[in-house]
Amino acid sequence: MSFSVKGRSLRGNNNGGTGTKCGRWNPTVEQLKILTDLFRAGLRTPTTDQIQKISTELSFYGKIESKNVFYWFQNHKARERQKRRKISIDFDHHHHQPSTRDVFEISEEDCQEEEKVIETLQLFPVNSFEDSNSKVDKMRARGNNQYREYIRETTTTSFSPYSSCGAEMEHPPPLDLRLSFL
Amino acid sequence: MSFSVKGRSLRGNNNGGTGTKCGRWNPTVEQLKILTDLFRAGLRTPTTDQIQKISTELSFYGKIESKNVFYWFQNHKARERQKRRKISIDFDHHHHQPSTRDVFEISEEDCQEEEKVIETLQLFPVNSFEDSNSKVDKMRARGNNQYREYIRETTTTSFSPYSSCGAEMEHPPPLDLRLSFL
DNA sequence: TGAATATGAATGAAGG
DNA sequence: CCTTCATTCATATTCA
């Protein structure tokens, strides 16, 4: 159906939201770069005003609407958090015995959970003395959450005691309880 | 849509964490079987908890991460819906029985749109034991709140004097002030 | 072997 | 902010 050429690779350069399908905004590399920088600089929930400015700035690199900026931050923030959360769960789940090796590297890069701001960049008043001072986002260990991306990053592929190299293991088929084990 | 059975032939066993490129998860026939059964049993959007269990169960048949399970259900549900949608359109277009097997191929699947559960299988409490109480989401009346309102009303494409459709323009990069323009 | 297709993975966009 | 849907991207797989 939809044409999917083999090598699309680069995202941003193909079109600034123009050219092809204008169904939805597709950030250009430049836009993405800026957004990421802002995020990493500590920006998480930009105000309407900030969104407006960012949008204007980014519009320079391609078509964009302020709502795109709004959504981008919302999604990015959420997914970044979930990713971290999921990884820990995943680990916890597959953690059998503290095997010597494979101590995994869950933490990953920026573990800056909070709205930490990098002054070096002369940021805006991200959350400046507004109402809440310390919004320690306590991640309540809820049992059910959405899953979304906790993906990418390290391929800390959870191993399983079974499944070796093609080798067939006389696995203890739990079987039957197919649909009831949940 | 040739009726080529989903038969992935000899796929399942290759990704035991070995063999070929483990770029991405490739379900083994057993895993696929279970996932499909669960889906047909009515499971559509498993909770994190369910995903964990399923993942554990499936890990027995081969390397797998919980995220794979998450994605599988997301994709399967979406594509099932999409397929059905396309068919109806197709049908609508022809104004008469396509007479082709396409329609049948699909109808073969359970047309249960909802999370209908087949009790026969003694399913889990799909949605039961859910959260106990409400999660009163307090939206702080910040100035940046409710952006959605704004989004709805204005489709302000925050245009810019530059950036037109596809047109190439040697933009005057404001650059530098990346993070300071706010 | 390259086009067509199946499907895992990612993310923009909304609804609530 | 959480959850879900719709699309799209990226590959593995098929097949002529």
C-alpha cells in the first residue's frame, strides 16, 4: 500500500514536513536536535510562551506547529521515564541469581530524573520559583501501566535460562495452562 | 493477500539469542502460537503485569523481552483493525461481493472488537483487580496548563517567513542562541 | 537479487 | 500525566 522505499534512512532531510505525506509532523534533524538539547538542558514542560518561542525557532527548519512542540515534550518526557521504569522492571523480572557477569547496564546515560537545569546554557526559568519547589516525582509502583517505549538503548536483551544457541533444551513445558497462567 | 499461510516456515529456532542477526525479536512458532491464542481468547491490551507473565512464559521458548509482547499486541490489534477497515472500504468500493477470498480470510478471525474474553479458557481478570481508587489528577493551574485548548482552537502553523513547501532557502540561522532564545 | 510484503519497533497525536 | 490509536520507519522474509 503505502510506498515504503527501502532506504529512507535519515528522517529530517527528506522533507520539512512538506514534500511527501504531510499527514503528521516529522521533525527534521535540526528540529530534533534542538528539542533534544532543550530537553537535556532540563526543559520538560514548557509553558505556552516557551512553546511558542520554540515553535517559532524551529519553524525555521521546517514546517511545524506549536502543538507539535507541546506533544513532543509530553511524549518524550513520558517515554523517557517509562523507559527507565520498564528497564528496572524487566531486570527485576529476569533477575534470577546475581550471576557474576552480565550485571547489565540499566542506568544508562542521563539519569537526571528531575528538571535539572544546565545553567551553562543560560536557560529560561524552566520552573522558576513558581509554585512547587521540589516536585519529587515519586514513581508509585503501580502494577499496571502502559508499556510504551522502554526500548532502544542497550540491547540488554533479557536472557532466559533456556534458549541457548540453537541447542534444544528439554524444557519443562508449562504448556496447557496456556491461557490460564496469567 | 495470497493465502500463503502465516507459515514463517523455519523461523522460530534461529533467534535463540544466537544464530543470525538478533537485530530484532522474531517470535518462534510456539511463542506466536501462544500470543495468537491469547489474542483470540480476547486479550487485546494486556497490563504490565500480564505482559510480564506472558513474557516469562514465552521466554521459555526463546529469547524475548516484555517489550516484544507489548509491541506484538499493539501491532496485532492495530493491524487486525486496519485490515478489517480496508476490507470494508474495498467492499464498499465494489458495491458487491468481491467474491474473492479476502473477505473470508478475515472474517475467519474473531470479529470481536472489544476485549471480550472467552471464559471457557479461564482467563485472568482482564481488567479486574485494577486500581482501587481514582487517581485524582490535580492539574495545577499553571500558566502553561491546558495547552490542548489552545491546540484545538488554533491550527496556527506557526509559519515563518521562511520555510515554504519544499522550497530550498538558505536560511539565516539564528543558531547559537539555541537554548537562550527563550 | 531486487521488488513486494510481513511485521517488529518507534513515535506523533489525542482522549480522558 | 496515563493510556491508546494511527502511521510511519526499518528489516526480515518471500518470491519471481
